Amino acid sequence: MRSALYVPGDSPEKLAKALGRGADALIVDLEDAVSPGAKATARAAVAGWLGTLPPRAGRPGAGRAPGVRPPEIWIRVNPGPLGHEDLRAVALPAVTGVCVAKTESAAELVAVDGLLSDAPWIAVCPLLESGAAVLAAADLARAPRVVRLQLGEADLRADLGVEPGPDERELLWVRSQIVLASAAARIGPPLGPVSTDFRDLGALRNSTQALRRLGFRGRACIHPAQIEVVNEVFTPSAEEVGRARTLIERFESSGSGVVLDDTGRMVDEAVIRRARRTLEGDRAAG
């Protein structure tokens, strides 16, 4: 998942257009994007929309046209009892997973797992939006159904009292902790935080490249204009893919644990692991 576009759950027009925006995933928002008085209406509207979509591949009744890969559908659900109502309504075959807002403990995710007992295909991505959540990241990453973590930095900044500068170095420790917790739990790389300035695409590119260097492999978007930049940054270049293929072929055909690349530098299994990850990113982009 290189890009995930947030779509308000109470906006049928935006839901109708979202599937064709080019994002790898949609995150249909039943939480912050929906006012307290509109929660029930939005939930019903989203459930109705989901019912019009075909089941994802591998589920009963699923089909797939050759060469067509629709975006994954994720639902951001509210925390606590309100979120439990969301889960009961949206655990449908078209849904890949749920993003659980404001998660702070593994116990919350155990409860989510229980509520989804009749929907074994639903994955979970907890949103870490507080200091408590970041300190619990290792436990959250190992909770049932969790396939990746996601940072919600707007709430996190408010909770920590952080005011990031242009290079956002004030958030470096937090972001690195989430990458570390994900790797330790052997789940997918985390989904990077949104950038609320959707007009400055140059700044978006720079910050997304910084996230990639930190170990993120995807980012959430709040506006369709951000998708192309985010996809491009997280898609390996043709040069990177070619170099990775050459390294892997040379390593596998050598019969040795160490070979030299074209520049004479030593290549061992650790380098090959990075090369395989590059090819995985290329396949995901294709």
C-alpha cells in the first residue's frame, strides 16, 4: 500500500468518485470527518455503499477482471462503544480492514477481534494518536489481526505539545519507534501520517522521501492531488529494480554467502534482503 486516500463517510459524492482516484487504498472515515450528530447516518450510508461493491478476491462470491486491481477498502472506525457499532455495520466482504482510531492498548484490539469473529478476512490497522499509544506500539503491533500501524500526527502533536519545524525533526523519534515496533512484530511497514497542506506538493514530496528513508513504505493522503506524488515516491525506479534483480541473480547463482556488485562492493544476505524488498515494492506498484 503506497497511498491511502481518506474519504469522508458522510459524503456520497466523494465516495462515488474515490474508487477512480488512483490510490492503492481508500480509508472511509467514520470518525473525525463525521460530526457527532451524523454518525448513525454516515454508518448506514457507508454500509449501503459497501454493499454495492464486489467482494475482495479470495472471498465467497468474489471475481476479478483480468488486469484490474481496485483499491483496498479500509474503514476508520470510532474508538470505544461507538466504534463497536461501526464494526458490526461495515464487516462486509468488500472491506479489507479497519483502522481503529485513537488506539492506546492491545486490550482494545482484542475486543475488536472478538466483534469481528464472523469476518475472519478483516485486517486491523490501529491509529496511534497519543503518547500512550506510541509507548504501547510494540504491544499494539502484536495484537490480533494487526497488519500495520498508522500514525495520526495531528492528535499526537496536540497530545505531546510538539510544534514541528520545516524538517519535522521533532517527530523523528516517534516515527522511528513505529518503524521499529513494526519490524520487531514482523508486520508490514507503517503507513505514514497525512500532510494537511495539499497545495504544496514540493514539500509533500520532500517529507514523503524522508519517511521512505526512515522505513515507511506508504502514506495516507487527505486530497486526491497528493496521490500521484506519494505513489511515485514509494514506487521503486526502473534503475533500482534493475539493480536489485542483478544483485539477486548474481547472489543466487554464486553459491556463496558473499559476492561483489558492479562497483566492487561486498554484497551479503542483508543487502539481498533489501533488494528483494525493492522487487516487492515494484510488484505492488504494478
